[in-house]
Amino acid sequence: MTYDLFIGDRMFSSWSLRGWLMFEKFDIPCDTHLVGLYSGTMARDMAELAPARLVPAVRTPDGTVIGESLAIGETLAERHPEAGMWPAEPANRATARWLCAEMASGFGALRAECPMQLMHCYRGFQPSDAVMADLQRIETLWSHARTISGSRSGWLFGNYTLAEVFYTPVAARIVGYGLPVSDRALAYCHALLADPAVLAWRIAAHEITYDPLPYPSDLPTAPWPDFTSR
């Protein structure tokens, strides 16, 4: 039973990373199809999935098309209960759903001012008050999740769940722009980015080069951290 997963450019598409992690981290087989997010072929590449128009999008083995990451996650969790995509304990599961839903609908300033990129780390980025408010809210949610689950370090609910999937691109933004967060939050970001699946995704992202870059910046850069030794 193999799904078709349609994703955009790995270097920049935060939602595509989420969609791919749902399959990779929970051992659900899929065939991955790359959509030309920045090459001008996106509409053509996704025509067969209409009315889905954004990545990621999924076609199930029975031909059902699913758009929107939260809907994809809920559908996969429903179809593969053995995968443990949501926490087993009811309070943890409800909280994880809350965190994912707020990620899917919120943090607009962080998304707009800090587009995800996995190439390097920017130095000297000055976050706006709105970005700082988003960061504070994210830390509040992560702390609340740990209060509910009792997990003091590592994954928010003890085991890797869809909450980790949804917040991995947030971690990439925090690290990639040097955003100010607490030591505890930064350790969680590093754990997310050091995950072997994320490391493999970033390696694949370098198979494509861009000129010009989709999200240019004049800020100085430093190398992306080496998470392979963590």
C-alpha cells in the first residue's frame, strides 16, 4: 500500500518537509514526486491533483487526494494507528493536536520574516516585535506540552509524534536566523534538526542549486551547524 507524496523544493519548503516526515518517521511507504515550486511548473505538476494546489499533497492508494498538512497527518494517523503518530494518552494526544493546529494556522510573522532555508545561518538578523511574540508563544506551548506529558527533555510527549513533525521547520527558522530563545527551547531545536531523517532531507536539498535564491538576504552568513555528531 504505497502513497504518492508531492513536495516542493527541499531547501525552502517547510510544509513539504512536514509532509515528508510524516511518511519517513512513521515508516509509511510513499513515492515522492517533486513539484517545481520555483521553476514555474507547479501548476502543471499538480494538475492531476486538482483542486489541491499547494504542497504537500497526497494521493492515497485508493486514489483519494488530500491537501493541507494537518488533514494529511490526521488521515495517516487514522489509517495507520499502529504507527503512533499521535500520543497514546488522551491528554497528551489532545495537547499535541492543539500544538499542531496552532502551528498550521499561526505564527504569521515568523513565517513571513524568516522563510525557512537550510543553506546557512544568518548573522545579525533583528526580529520584529511580532516575531518575538511568536517565539514567546511557541515557547509557552512547548513548556505546556512538557507540563502535560512530564517529558523534561527530548521529544515533547516522550515519543516522536506529529508535534515534532510540525515544529521541525520552526526549529530550522530559529537556528537559521539565530533567533533568541531559551536554552531549553534551543536544545529541543537542535534535537529536531539532528534527527537522521532531517539530516538526510538536508543532504538531498543540496542536489539543486539556485540562482538567484528564492529568498535573498544581504545579511552575513555562517555555516549550518554540524548536527551529525550530536
